[in-house]
Amino acid sequence: MTREEANKILDQVLEGYPHSETLILKCLNITGDYRTHEELRSERLDEEAQDQDWRARVRQRAIMVGRSKK
């Protein structure tokens, strides 16, 4: 299977045509899209962002700058 054929099958999957999971994984391997995001993402990327208002961030930054000047 060529890369172009694999891309056509993956396009069909996006349009809703049924294909086996094995075929989809094979196509993803051929196109280089399988497990790419897991290998490239940082360790804590899947955690939720902390709810912290901008004032708290500015206050923390001011404290850090003040400590660095001592």
C-alpha cells in the first residue's frame, strides 16, 4: 500500500465509511501519524490548566523578580 492509498482510506474513515481497526492502524503507520502526539507531547500536557486569575500571576512574577534582586 502506498502513502496516497493510505491517505485515501483515512479520508474515507473521516467521512464515515467503515474500515477495520487493523487497516486504519496500518494506514496511520504508513502515513507516519500513529503515536506521533504521544511521543512529542510533554509530560504534563494532558493535565488541566490551573484556574488562576491574571492578578495572581502578576503578583507571583513580582515576588520572583523581587527575590532575584536580593
